[in-house]
Amino acid sequence: MDVRRKLEILADAAKYDASCASSGTEKRDSRDGKGIGSTEGMGICHSYAPDGRCISLLKILLTNACNFDCLYCVNRASSNVPRARFTVDEVVKLTLDFYRRNYIEGLFLSSGIIKSPDYTMEQVVAVARKLREEHHFRGYIHLKTIPEAGDALITEAGKYADRLSINIEVPEEGSLKNLAPEKDVRAIRRTMGRLRLKLDEAKEGAKPTPRGRTAPRFAPGGQSTQMIVGADSANDATIIKTSANLYGSYNLKRVYYSAFSPIPDASRALPLRAPPLMREHRLYQADWLMRFYGFDADEIVEGEGGMLPLDMDPKLAWALRNRERFPLDVNRASREELLRVPGFGARTVQRIIETRRISSIRTGDLARLHVPYRKALPFIVLPDHRPVITQLDSARLIERFKPKAEQLGFGF
């Protein structure tokens, strides 16, 4: 099989993994003439980093052959799909060729489990080692960590990679046992714990001391994970609480959410239809609320169903459930209070705080601060604006926002 056909198969096989944003790593470039690649360049956009920057990665599997038979995975052992496998040298050559043509900024490499976790991890690490040591590649590298791989291999992966990730797959242990019997959630979490310890050691060792750096480099972009949404019966409350636990326990950079996509010859244990893509989007918005807006997981989703509303963003839904907290005086409210106003993003709140140190903010200033003020006005007080209090208790207020439910973006 030629490399072009392998690329067609293995790039398509990697498309279900969403955790490939190249953000949070250290800056490197090759302007000194001693290397190739950069973590700062731009190319063809394949995905978006959390800061909104377009990034491009060669996103492939080393192989889509796998010993495991995870029911939700198109590459499972029992799946009737074309199989292919790159050699280490083929992945290295593809990465360098694509980079020289300005198609990519770096590499996202994962793999099916072949022979054993250690053997698979050895092959993945060999690609990164060869790129870094033989070709002096300084672009971004994200490697998937294989659960139960040896500690020495994990350490070496972190030496060469900017980010490491290991997928938790589904939020509940029981679901993982049913859908992926060869996988062990405790082994996955143990590996996450090992990654955190190494990341903490590297961070501590990077602090200035008279002896310089005291710990070796280890994945400066941190670790991330992914959960499949809609492959099991877990509701949004369970998913969000699991994410909160993962952030707190393992200091993850990101939890990615991937809506389940029906696959050929699927098991009867899987749903016949994919969940609404809007559900995935609402989970990302809820994730943003926890990470940047000071919300606890328990307050984002309320009600017996445990599901986020699809017709409005979770911050607006929270504000409408907690109308007794509003309206807020924009010129006096704390940063924490302002972050909970619908329509106020984190950057908007910072601009408001900086502006009000100089002068009082009025309605006309909101447009200059790029605030979606029609969304915010029912919840705020300004010198020239005070909402009718009864409006906050009116069911018509909810209806007012529903037509805008399809507006996307994280400035909510």
C-alpha cells in the first residue's frame, strides 16, 4: 500500500479525536538557523485553539489496526474497515514535507493498540524522538498516551511532546466496562495521575534557581482528555461533574467533548442516532463557565433531567433561574458578579473594570466595549438605564431570548 493511500485511511480514522488544539506550549522557532518548524507559525486551519487562533496539524493515526474492540470506535478489532499502518520513517517524512509546504504547524499522533501498550507507545515516541533529535523539528507535537505504558516511555514522551493526552472516553465507569471491556478507567486515571506528577515536577524545576533548571522538560502544554457525548445514557450533569473532577484531580488543560457519531455495523448497545451537535456546543459553553467564569458544576445544570437546555446558553439559563440576583449595578458590582451577567465575556468584564476606574459606564459605552447589550440590559443597572423589575420575573423574558439560541461563541 502506498503512502498516499495510508494517509487517506489513517487521517480519516483520526477525525473522531477532538483533542488536538496546539495551545499552551512554550514558544520555539528556528530563526537561529539550527532547526525546522515553529510553534508560533500559521498555516491551513484545521481547528481552533482556545484563544481563537487558527491552527493546523497533521492529524493521523500510526495505525488503525487495534487489539481492542471498543463498541463506539470505528477502528475496533471487529470493525470491517480498511486497515493501514505507517512506519516511523513515513510519519516523520510526511510531517516534514507538509511543514515545508506550509500546510501544517505540527503533528497530532495517536494509534490503535498493537501488540501491547508498551510496544505501541514505543512506536509513537520513536516518531517524536526522530523529529526532534535527527531533524531538529521545533514545531508542535501532541502525542496520545497509551494507558498502562511503562513509566520510562511516559517520561520520554513528555521530553519530546508539547502536549500529552489520554482519553477518558465516557464519564461513567460502568459505561466504559460495557462499551470498552478491555479498557480500565482506573488504569486511565492512574496514567493521568502520573502525568500530573511529572508536569508538577517539571513546573517546579523550571523556576529560577542558582543551579538553573532542576527538572527535565516535560510536555509544557500539559495534558488533555476527551469524552464521547451521547454514546451512553449519561446526562449533561454527569458529564460536567466528571469534567470538574478531572480538572481538579489532574490539573488538565482541556476536556474535549465529541458528539457520538453512528458507525457502520454498530452494536445494538449503541444509540441509532447521533445526539444534537448543539448538545456538544452547550457542554463546551458549560466547560467555559467552570474554567473562566467561576461557576461550580452543581449550579450549571439544575432540574431532574440533568440536561442543559438546547435553546439557550447555560449562563443565560442560570441567570433566568436566579433572577433575584439581578439587576446588577455595572459601575459597582464585583468582577465575580459581572462575570455572571449574560452577554458579558471575560474580556468584556476586564474592559468594564478598567474603564470604570476612569469614568462611569453608561449605555452608550456598552457598544464601544463590544457588549451584546440587548442581551445584558435586562440584567444590569446603568446611570441612564434601569430595567423594569417585573420584567425579570416575566415568562416573556425567556421567550425574548429563545430566537437567539443559535448564536454561537463563548462571550456569553
